[in-house]
Amino acid sequence: MWQGLVNAMLTRFVRDGQLAVDYPDGTARRYGPGGGLAARVTLGDAGLVRALCLDPEMALGEGYMDGRLTVEGDRLHEFMTLLLRNRRRGGLPRWARGADAARFALRAWLQRNTPNTARSNVAHHYDISNDFYRMFLDDDLQYSCAYFNHPDLTLEQAQSAKKAHIAAKLLIEPDMRVLDIGCGWGGMAITLARDYGARVTGVTLSKNQLALAQQRVEEAGLADRVTLRLVDYRALKGPFDRIVSVGMLEHVGTPHYPEYFGQVRDLLTPQGVALIHTIGRVDPPASQSGWMQKYIFPGGYVPSLSELARPVERTGLWLTDLEIWRSHYARTLLEWRLRFEARLDDIRAMYDERFVRMWRYYLVACQATFEVDRQGVFQLQLAKSRDAVPLSRDYIATRRAPVHAGLAAQ
Amino acid sequence: MWQGLVNAMLTRFVRDGQLAVDYPDGTARRYGPGGGLAARVTLGDAGLVRALCLDPEMALGEGYMDGRLTVEGDRLHEFMTLLLRNRRRGGLPRWARGADAARFALRAWLQRNTPNTARSNVAHHYDISNDFYRMFLDDDLQYSCAYFNHPDLTLEQAQSAKKAHIAAKLLIEPDMRVLDIGCGWGGMAITLARDYGARVTGVTLSKNQLALAQQRVEEAGLADRVTLRLVDYRALKGPFDRIVSVGMLEHVGTPHYPEYFGQVRDLLTPQGVALIHTIGRVDPPASQSGWMQKYIFPGGYVPSLSELARPVERTGLWLTDLEIWRSHYARTLLEWRLRFEARLDDIRAMYDERFVRMWRYYLVACQATFEVDRQGVFQLQLAKSRDAVPLSRDYIATRRAPVHAGLAAQ
């Protein structure tokens, strides 16, 4: 019965490319018109076939992690791309979308975010191990989208370009008090203090991140200019001249956007400016990967602009600019994955095969999502007064220019 | 009784600056703590006092138009600024906001926009007289926000800068098919054809605009490259490589946003790009001037981003950039008003005093609104595919640069 359902589902679903499936009973089937993308997968047992009917996206991720779903030639990226392209065509039958629909309906509950949940959600992902993140991130440990605004940048250069771009938008002057909400391993805080003379407070909920960031601050001789704290951003007191928050809003959850943007407003000085950098959907809100929420980012959610606009309007802050990056994150994720695969032996010495497959699946699925779906990065610039930023955006390139000249000279 | 209510309303309302009121019965009262802004008005008759209770914003506009409300020393701008600043403080009693609330509740109905209403709404404003608009607009007859991105630009230069900025965002190449929705007196169409080699179709619903635009196109020798039509944008067939629409979305009405953005999508080629330029609120949606809707722009409405985001997401178009201009329109409106006042004798030769006061009130009220309220201009860049515009926004300044060098040399 379950195999018949999967067969019916795939017959209807695959309209683009070709998917070959080897079923556990020895049956081999091909789906789709062929031409373009092609992938071949083996379903290892009947339990996986059943799970694919009940919650296909979860079953795929779990099946791959557990080694019960294998992709021929490890063409996981092609396989994911094929699935996502066909999903955009809307061919998944309604009965197979029940789990997704339930998660979407319950998203406010799934994203509830008390200080306790926030701490445990962060620990789940960011406290894995600093040594592990060093395996595939750039040398500044920037764990967010890089800015490949020149075609030949390395990952290191593109991460520097991202920081320079954000610093330019923040119009940082020496001795300004800057708050970094979700400071990660301290790369942004160190850059803003060292290269722009800012006095930075960085906050994170990850003990591992804090420890390494603190060590890096001390090694850089910036302990007098950078203060790092293990604290929920909601508990902070201001004021700050500038606020930067990169890749943190994805953990906040839609029910907490008013609280988040309200806190940004309350912490800013009257001439304050904030730059919020987040993954964002250009599509309307819809269900998101249940697997990703279970295994990678508990409480994580990628907002649509239509979910951000009203909470931002209600703060009384000016939205002074909204930049939308496309494709940059797909490139960033590809760079991470190439480094991940290159360090596989070292990673296998630390973790089991299931962990390796889980991370590969995560990196590939995210890359393919940025390539196929209408998902990118939003940079929201927010200001407390209308004249806190210049009348035209020309200052961004001007302020960034010296840093870029440096990159070009490297 | 009515005078008592107005007195109670103003006592509560004026918390910033000082307002002196001479009532029709000879009473003179002062409201507000003083310091900063000050204005003195005379209410000419008891009917105006009553009207101020029932629908204050409408009564002010009508009273000024009719000469029953006079502002000492013609300090209308100070008076409007004082009112708007105090309105932001929220001190207007609930009973005085009934008419506003009703208009807000009925906004979908007030903004219904069949092809017939669209035609008559447009005729109401844009068919006044081409000679009248020549009195106060720049020599290219740009009737939308100019771009004062250098401090010393004249209105003419700032309007050229606006067109150059928009052309840069549209990435126009020679012979591209460009559609201008709401082409006004043809300035943008002529510029894109003459300076960028585009083949432009411009549409308007104003017969006067069409006649003058057509004449200008012929005088410029561009009749083979610019086609102008008196037609509803909803009746158009594509495809177009580029769509530009400046100051037209304000006439579309919220219930028609899906239709508007859907038509933009349907008319674009697969690599098409559109630039939609509209007045926009950075605040949540709220009631807007009933007087303005009655006398100046029937069917007009200034959207908040939260009203635009969902219809845009639903089109399947990429929002590739959102620029938010602040202060530029206040400056533009000031320039228009200064020219208007300088040509007062000529205008009085064409129109009666009520028309003059109506237009002065309109220009001043809009300027003060852009100065006091969180209202600006949105430029939405929309693309059909993710790679239709470059990966970074740097191209905007690069493409605009030759035009700007020309401006600087003038």
C-alpha cells in the first residue's frame, strides 16, 4: 500500500527532470519526462517508504541521515534541486502535505521563544564545537551570508566585503557605542572596534561562541573596546548609537518580532541607526522544512517581508533602506560545503557518519533552496530619526571604498 | 455649544507650540505651552466652528479654501506644521476622529477603481490645464518627487537626477521596449528614448497630458521611438523589457494592488525589470486626508509597506531593491510652492481666489506632511528572474555617473 502511494505521489510530482527510485522490494521505477536534471535514489526499507507518505520532507532528511536513503554517486545537490524545482510546480498531493500544513498552522507555537527556549535552541546548534565550525567557515568564523559583489572574491574576501558593507551602512564613527545582537565568534565586533574605532558590546547565548570570541578579543588587544556578554538581548539596557544584528532574526520567531524591533528602538539613541541582516523570503509565508527545525535550527524561521513590515512600522523607527541579496547565500553555502568535504577526514575523527550526513544534507538543502526558491537576504536599515542617515545611498559605496581597495590589492 | 467643544478639543490637542484662535463671537483664546511654533487663526463664522467639531481636517481645508479660516501673516506652513506635530502626539479626542475613522473603514470602497472611475479621477486633477502646471513645475513637467542627492541642485537638476537614477535602476539598453504607466506630460518617456535609445510606450488617462506629451515627442523628433496612448494600463498587452511607473500607484487603490502588480508581471519579459516609484508611509496604515481625497486626488491613497508587501510577494516577482527617500518630496513641494507664489498674478488671471487657496493649501499640507509624518517615497525594483539585475547595487551609481557628471558641469 505505502509503496503504491509513493509511486502515485512521485508520478504526479516529477514534471521536470527524471528521478529513478529503487524500492526495497527490488522494484525500480522512473518518474518525470527526463531531460535536464536526473538523480537515482535507493529506499532502503519499508519503514522509509511509509514515512515518505506521511511527512515526505522529514522522511527524506531522516532517511539520508540514517543511511536508509542513498543517492547514486552522491549527487545529493542534483537530487535536492530536482525535488525543489518540482515542489515549486506544486505537484505534491494534498495528503502528502499534511505534516507541513500542520507545522505551518502551529508556527507561532513552534516559534515561542522564552529566554529558556532561546538558550537551549542556541546551544543545540552553536555549541556543537568551535573546532568543528573552524573546519568549514572562513578564518574570521563568519557564519552568515558573504557578499560576493566582485566575481572573483574568495570566501574570506567576501566575508570582509560583507562586514565593510554593513559598517558603511551603519555610518560608524570612532568611539560610537555599538551593540551586536547575536555576535557569534566575535568577528563583526572585532572588525568594528579594530577598523572603525567603535566601542562594541556583543551578546550571544552560546557559551562556546562567547569563550572563543572572548579569547579572540584579548588576542587582538581589544579588551578595552569590546565587551562580550552571555545574555538575552531582551535583558539589555541602552543606549547604543548603533545596533547590528546579523543572522539572528531567524531565531527570534514571528510572535516575537514586535518585541525584537521594539527592543532595537528602545536601545537606540535619538540619532541611532540599526542594520538587521536576515535570511528572507520574497514569497508569501509558507511552511518551512520540518527536518531543519528538528535537527538544525529548533525555533528557526525565515520571514517574508510581509511578516516584517507591520512590526517594523509599529516601532516608530524609519525603515531607511532595504537591500535584498539574491544568490550570495547559495555561493556562501557552496564554499562551506566544499571546505566541509575537504576536511571530511578530520570531521570523521570527531563525529559519526550520521552527523556527517546530517550536516551535508543541511548544507546542500540550504544551498539548493537559495538557488531554486525565492529566498535571499534582507538588510533592513532602521533609524530613529529621518536625518540619521544621508539623503541618498551614495555614502554606502564611498564609505566602503577604502576597504574594497584593500581587498582588490590582496 | 460647538465653540465649547472646539475649545475643549484644542485645549487637549495643542501640547507643542502655541495656537491663538479668534472665534466668531469675538473671543480670543490661546492653546499650548508656547515656545517653538506659533500661529494665529481667525474662524470667520459659527458654521466653521461646528464643522471643526464634526470633521476637523475637512473643515480646516474647506474653511481655508473658502476664506472663512484665515491664518495671520499667511503663516499657513507654520500652522499646518503645528497641527501635524500635535496630531502625532495623539491628542485629538476620539469624538473628533469619527469622520476620519469612517473614511479609513471605508477605504476599500473609496478606492474602488473601475476604468470609468479611474478616468474621471484622473481628469479631475490632471486635466485642470497644462498652462497651469507649467506655472510651478520644472521645465520638463515632472509632477513627482525630485531627487536632491546633491545639496545645491535646482529643481530642474533634481528632476533630471531622479530620471537618471530610475533609468540606472532599469538597466536600459538601446532598443529595449519600455512601458511607462502613468506617463504624465511625457518627460520620462522622452528622456528614456532620447538619452538611452529605448522604444517607449507611455500611457495616461489624461487627455490634456496626452496632447501636450504628444506635441513634445514630435518636437523632439522622437515620434518613431515614443508611442503615447490614452488607455487604462489594465487593457495593455505586452511584452515589455522594462516597466516604469512614477507617481501612479497612489491612484490605484489598495483593493487593486494585486491587479496592478499582476499586470506588471504579465507585461514583463522573462528577464524584465520594473521600477515602481510611489509615495509611501513608513507608519502603519491609517486614515488619510479626507479633504485631499475630496478636492485634490479622488481615489488617492498613500500605501504603507505592509500593504504592498503581500501583493508583491504573490506576483511571483522578485523584489530586488527597495529604496526609501525621506525629505526629498518636502523639498520638491517647497520648490513648487515658491514657483506657484511667484506666478500668482498669472494664476489669478486664470482662476479665482478659491482655486488659489485650494492649491496653496494642498501644496503646503503635503510639504508639512512629508516634514512631520513618517512618509516618504518608495522605489520598488521588481524583476521576473533572480539574475535580471546585477548581484550588487553598485551598478546604480556607475550607470548614473555620466548623467551626474553632466549635471555638475551645468
